[in-house]
Amino acid sequence: QVQLVESGGVWVQAGGSLRLSCAASGSFVSTGTMGWYRQVPGKERLLVARIFSGGTTTYADSVKGRFTIWRDNAKNTMYLEMNSLKPEDSAVYYCTAWGPESNYWGQGTQVTVSS
């Protein structure tokens, strides 16, 4: 079982920056595939960014060039650096880890971007 705890979600003005953190139990950060999803009320949860065990990263088109995902293996923590934030980036952001049978999820952290 992997436990994930997000932090860093706050209110910010458009054009600003935020860094989300996801602390994972054990050594999963350094060995597994992890990522960030986001969800707004009434809509499906969408993949924002993913980092594979080898370090390869992928991003949704809507955040390419603005968001960066990385991890600190020594701290068992994954991060999402978000720059040039837009109101449409407002959502609950979830940290996830791909397990052998299903994903593990954090509790989510709210990001609100005002215009």
C-alpha cells in the first residue's frame, strides 16, 4: 500500500506560480510511475503530468511549457511546478501512483486561480 499526501494548493492570481508537493510512503517515488491529475466539479479527472521510473515526463497539451513535474528521491516526494497560471487551471489536483493493479491516490489539494 502506498500513501500519498499532497500539499501546496492555494489561491493565486492569474500569471502567478505555485508548487505542489506529493509525499509518498516508502521508496515508490524513486521506483514507480507517478503523476498529477486535476478535476473540476462535474467533469472527469484529467491527467496533467506524469513521470516514469526512468525519469521520462509527459504533459497534457494545455500545460506544456508552463508546468514541470519532478521528484526528489531522497525525500520520497514528487512536485509539480506551475507557472503562468490561468483561471482554467483552477481545480482539485490529485497525486497518483501507478500500482500493479490500480492507481493509488492522494486526498487532493485545491488550486484556485483568479483573473
